[in-house]
Amino acid sequence: MIQRSDFRSASRLRVRWAEVDMQKIVFNGHYLLYFDTGMADYWRAVGLPYADAMVLLGGDVYARKATVEYHASAHYEETLDVCVRCARIGTSSMAFDCAIFYGDKLLITGELLYVFADPATQTSRPVPQPLREVFEAFERGEDVLQIVLGDWATLGAEAGPLRTAVFIEEQGIPAEMEWDEDDATCVHAVVRNRLGQTVGTGRLLSHGPGVMKIGRMAVHRAMRGSQVGRRLLQALMEAARERGASEVLLHAQRSAVGFYARNGFATRGEPFDEAGIPHVAMACAL
């Protein structure tokens, strides 16, 4: 019998009223939507921002076949775990096992079969070796992310484009406010996936005796809600600890306060605007 522990990737979702049929159980077709949600999180779990990864790999992934087997029903308001694993990779095809659990109870199983293909003609192509290796490494339990620390001369070419995308293009921060003289003296961190793409960056600078400040935390838009932000923050905090700091500070955008609070930070002082965006100061003892 398949078990929850057989999967490294899982999405948690709560059954919504609109997904329940006249029998007061989840309508059978919605389970395919749940599988699709699980697949989106699987791409994040393996460290790949889907759209950018497909451009780099020169192809795209197309659904070929989907099967669903119903063992028991899910009900309104139940919280489900939608689990996905890569079961096998052929020449051009990739098969994924899916399972939906309510607690430890297995409700639904299925398989999704995809084909890697040319996006212009939708004709199949061999699965690129780098993509094959990412899936295989993840399923073996290996780390699919690499965190590198260094100076701006070493990492600026990787950190810069992501900061531009997040802060300047997405959030509308003026370029003259984004780039400053601190970049030259900071410790910078970059998170790379196994395709060599930069999916996270941040920096660390001195802020007085025993205190360091974390800033310019940016995560690729498609990778938010994954482990990238947490691991990036932990790497910067460890770097501060290694440099003798007893406390780290940061200016959190109000939308990110919950994330930092879950990682040990507490608010300090009153909210304020920075670059036209609401912020609050937060601190964490090391």
C-alpha cells in the first residue's frame, strides 16, 4: 500500500465548497486539478521555475495521459496532502505517481504522463539530460539547491538580474535606490538550482558592534513559498554568526512579516515606508 512517506513533495490544500458535488463529496474531476496543483509544487520542490527552466532547456512539457483511481472520498473543509513523485523517465516521456491523503488515509491515486517536446511543433524530443538528472537526484534525496556566499565581484552577475526583476521591474523601486555603495562591501548570497539558474539572493552588512543587517532578500517569483527563502535566510544568519554577530536586523516588507516571524524574527518599532513600500524593522538574536 502506498504511503505518505513514499513522497518527498506534497501540497497541502483545503477542500472548498465549490469543489463538492450533490453527494457532498469532492466531484471526481477536481482530483485532476489537485494533481496539477501538486505538479506545480513538485517543480518548485526540485528547484526549477517552470517557465524559465523550459526556455533554458529549449522545449516544453505536454500532458499525454492522466489516470485516476478512487479509493475513498474527500469532503468539504478537509485538509488534504497532494503528493507527487517522478516514477520513471523514458526517452521523451516522464511519468509521475500522484496520491492524495487525508491524514494517513489514502483517498486517491493516479498517474500523469508527460512528453518533452518542441513547443513550436509539439513533436517529441528526448528529455534533456540535465532535467533527467534533476528529477533523479531529488528522488534519491539529494539537495537540488546550492547556496554560495561571496563578494559582489564574484556574485554580482548572478544576483543583479534577479534583484532587477524583483525590486525594479516587479515592485517598481527606482533603479537609483536599488543600487548603492554597500554592495561593494557586503557579503552576498546566491541560491542556484541544478540548471545553474539563480533563484534567490540576499546580502549581509555590518550594522554596529555585534550586529549585522540582512537586506536585498529576493526570491524568483515562481519559487516563492518553496524552501528557497528559508534556506537563503538561514545561510545569511549563519554567515552573521560566523562573523561574531549576536543579533541580525532587517527591514521586512509588511507582506513578508509572517515569513520572518516563522524564522525567529520579532518586530521592533513602528511601521514605516521605504521606497514607497510599507516596512517594519525586525530582529533575531543569534
